[in-house]
Amino acid sequence: MTTTKTITKDIRDTSLEELTEILVSWGEKPFRAKQIMEWLWKKCARSFDEMTNVSNALRAKLSENFTFNTLQADLIQKSADGTFKIGFRLHDGNLVEGVLIPTSKRMTACVSSQVGCSLSCTFCATGYLKRMRNLKHYEVFDQVAIINEMAQKHYDIPLSNIVFMGMGEPLLNYAEVMKGIDEITAPDKMGMSPSRITLSTAGISKMIKKMGDDGVRFNLALSLHAATNEKRSKIMPINDSNSLEDLTEALNYFYDKTGSRITLEYCVINEVNDHLQDADELAAFAKNIVCKINLIEYNPIENADYLGSSGNRIDRFAKHLENKRLIVNVRRSRGKDIDAACGQLANKN
């Protein structure tokens, strides 16, 4: 008689080789492991019961021996502009938020990497939350899978892009985020192109270099928002330990290793960083890096007194940069009416 060893870890923390060995010890055929892995990563199943070509007996045994900690789309809001904000309930009761941003050219998922955040950026709603824990790789994967389902359900178009610009600092959850991206891009899993993924960081120099050493194939964005150490440290305390000089070195190292141009993200905040002198400082910083600049409309939050710059001031700022032969895009806010826009994610559903 075969005895079943109780396994407590999540089934998605199990490799194909490990699962094959376990199933064979249960008297199952080895090919069953590939079937189950296909359900987990290709078909994005979120329960053992969905695995219809697996016997009821084996599904029951899997359920007895593994956990399967999937996300649930608990709270969904739709903006007047078609943007969706999704509150994802985790198995432990915590909540993170993701966003589906539809445009005429692309369907973008904005996903989170941590429950809360530890960086305390003064202009960002998430920065006022306590960091509870890092997300697991399969919780990153589930956000993308669920938002992709929503894109197809509501717009009949699959996701075209993914941005790690939700809650948390991805580079402070490096191993799980990288594993999640691997699962999103693997041909035998979700199969999305790495070139369609952008990871945004507040600037952890040593981890930017590690990405270069690891040869990542996705895009990198630096959440900059001020281009002198004095100004940046006031709104982003992380700058005290990761100065602009350190970041310049790390970004150039990343570019040398990957050949991937950096995006500099710059929320334009009224009377804080929107003067032409600020544009000159940004230009001086940008000239040292192979980059493009995204100017982002700032979205006010309850915990801070900042206001967004007017459209005219943003356009003047952009023109000033363009005159210095820099590549500049202006990103208008989406989902502002449901607190889904950049910097507004704070679990207020």
C-alpha cells in the first residue's frame, strides 16, 4: 500500500521535476505532472477542480497535500475613462491593488509587488501604508492573469503590456518578482514578450546593477521626480542612501549590460518640481544616461498637500526639454476618479 506524504507548500512552489517524483510515488503516470503544470501556468487555473483532465481522485489527493493560494478579484471599480481598478484579496486576507488601463493602441496591466511599501515617498499614497509583506511569485503572476481575463472580457483584447508600477518597490522583493516575470514570459507558461514589460523602481542602485548582471530582457524605469539630491531626498527618502550619482552609475551599468534604454519617470508637481530650473536639472541628469523621459500628471492624495501642475506648465516643461534634444512623452492621468491613477493606490476601495 502506497503511503502519501503530506506536503504543506503551495503547489506553484513545486518544480516539474519535484511534482513528477511526487506523483510517481503516488502510483501516477509521469505525464500527469505536465498536465497539472499546464493547468497552473498555461491555462491559469485557480483551483484543482478546474483541472478537468485530471481524475477526481488525483485532484482530491493534490488538494489534501498541497496548498493553492490564489488571488481573488475582490473589489472592482470602473473609471469613466474605461480604466479598471482591482482590489486583489490574498489568501491571508491582505489586499493589494492592480489596474487595467485601456487605450486605442495598448491594453496595460499595472501590478503590485508588495503589500504596502517601506519607502515613504511623500507624494505617493502607497508610501503612507505600512509594508506588510512581499508578494510571492505566483501572486505577481495571478494579478497579470486576472487582469488579462478582464481585458478580454470587457474589451475583447488581450494584454499587450505590463508595468510594475503598483504598490511596493519591486527591487526590494527581487527574487519573487524576477521569478514571477519568468513565469509570465516563459513560452510554456503565459508566454508574454519581456519587451512588453516595464519594471519601475524608486532607485535601489545595487539591485539595478544585479539586474544588469542577470541579463534581464524587460524594460527599466527610474521613478526620479527631482534631479538634485537635495530636492529628491525631500520627497523620496530612499535618495539618502541611493544618491543621483550612484543611480547614474548603476543605470549606465545596466545599459552597458543589457543595451536597454532607461525611462525616467517624472511626476510634475505644482511649485515643487515644475519650474524651468527643474527642467534644466532634469536635462543635465538625463544627458548622462541613454534614456527617454515620461512626464506624468501628478494626482493629489489625501495625505499630502501637493497639487498637480496645470496642462500649460507641463507642456512648457516638456517643450523646454525637447529643445535640449531629449525624448519626452507626456502621460495623462487615467482612472483618477476611482483613485487608480499614478501614485493613488492606497487600498481605499
